[in-house]
Amino acid sequence: MKMFSRQNVFFVWQDLMLQRAVLKIILGVMALLMVAGIFPLGMVTVGKWHSLKDFILLYRYEFFHLPAFLFLLGSALQTNAWVVLRRYRTRRQIGLHKALLVIVLAGGVSLWVAAVGGLCTTFAKYIIYPNIQNVHAAFLYVPHSGDKSSFPYFLVMYFFITAIYGLLFIAFIDFGWNRFFAFVAVIILAILDMFTVHMLPYLFYISERTAPVWTILLLIMMMVVLVYIICLSSSQKNYYVQDDLL
């Protein structure tokens, strides 16, 4: 399966460019809300985040980052369009296209969030709060050797978690779920984690100190299984008669 061939990546890029207006709007809204998080609504705002990682998670992942990503993904998925059907010879290849679209979009969103977060925290440190007391304690933007949890590892976790939820979204739709119900189901799964296994906090904060390599390998395996499921379900679909595949 040549999922990462140059041609497939080019096709994914074409799909994203067809929806660039929606992508710009949603990414712009995300950036504006992140910028709003650095302005002083009382000093309580400053106390809510003490690092770049904390700033990114100032808005809960389940209620902010994940819904925004799913909106982006939903806007980019148009596999019933003839332009997509003419690209591939088999339905399995269309499944690979959808999976690759999720992975590329998850990577792009992760880099966007990291870039906006870094700019916002730097702006806060040097412009909004230039004379704040104990600035080294309030704004640890760039991880240093003394940090127990590095920002690059957090960014990797952000990518994997986002991609896995996106693949679940595709899998639900491929198994016949309405797009809206698939969206709600993925969000509910993320919210339920708050009250059950607490996997998201473990991945974001703890896994680097306990089992980083095994955690990454497990997440890769989950992604591979979900990609296989999407390819299998796509091979059973008739893309030429259904009007609302995704």
C-alpha cells in the first residue's frame, strides 16, 4: 500500500486547496481565540498557564482543539466528488486517500497550534507583561533541560491523538453513521475520557516520564489498525451511487 506516495500526497494537497477558504476561517478563529487567552482578564489569566504547553491546553482539548479539527476534516472530505473518483482505480485506494488526508491535516493543525502558541506566549512575555515579577516562573515558554516534560514530545502526542480521533471519525462514517452523529460520537468519547480512564492527561503530561517509546509505538499501532479498517470499509462502498458518503 503506497499510502505515502508523492501522487497521493499531491491529491490530498489538492483537496485541501479546494477548501482553503474554510480552512483559513477555522484556523483563523482558532488563532484569535488563542490570542485572547494571553490578554489580562485579571491576573487570574496569567496563573492559568505557566508554559507553552499549558497555554495550548488553556482551552480544553475536548471542547476546543478536537471540534475545530473535526470541522476542518469534515470540510475537506468530499470523496463522492467525481474529481476524487477519477484519481483511483480501486475503492481501497480511496480509503487510503481519506486516511492520508486525516494524517496530513492532523500534522498541519499540530504545527499551526504550536506556531500560534509560541508567538502568543512570546508576545505576552515581551509586550503585555514586560515588567511582571518572577517572569521566569510565570512564562516558561521554551522547554529547557530542567523540564520533566518536553514540548516536542507533547507536540508528537498532540498529533497522534488528533489523528486517531480523525480516523475514528472517518471509520464511523464509513460504517454508515451520519456525519453529524459521527462528529458527536467522537466528541463524546473524548469527553468521557475525563470521567473514566483519563487517557488524555496521561498522554499529554505523564507518558513521557513513564513509557514514551511504548506509548508512541502503541499509538502508531492504533493508527495502522484504523487505517486498515477504513480501507476495508471503503472497499465495501459504492461511491458512484451514494450522494453523501462523507
